[in-house]
Amino acid sequence: MYNLLMTILLVVSVLIIIAVMMQPSKQSDAMSALSGGADELFSKQKARGFEAFMQKVTTVLGIVFFVDALALVYLSSH
């Protein structure tokens, strides 16, 4: 059981890295980095399409990662 959970943790870790790298960039240009993104404060739009899908995938993978890590901690302590 421990080996199965460890394998799942490694696979989920790689999938989280891939999911984060596939997300589109939020920064449009160098000026928004210098201004702190103040111009985007009032233009906040809800994510749509691929961006929304990748946010949900990343959230689900993060939850699976933490649940799996907690299960591994429990198994290793008992």
C-alpha cells in the first residue's frame, strides 16, 4: 500500500508541474511588472475556456497531492 501511494504521489507531482507550466501567462508586458499590475485591478475577468480548465485541473491535482501525502504520513507512523 505504501509503495502504491508513493507512486501515485510521484505521478501527481509530475502532473502538477506540467499543469502549472501549461497555464497561460497572466502578465501581458513588462510595464505591468513595473506598475505592480495596478491596471489589471479593475479589469478582473473570470477565466474561460482552456485557462479555466487548467485552473480546475491544478486545483484537483493539488488536493489529490495533499490527501495522498497525508495518507503516506499516516501509513508511515503506524
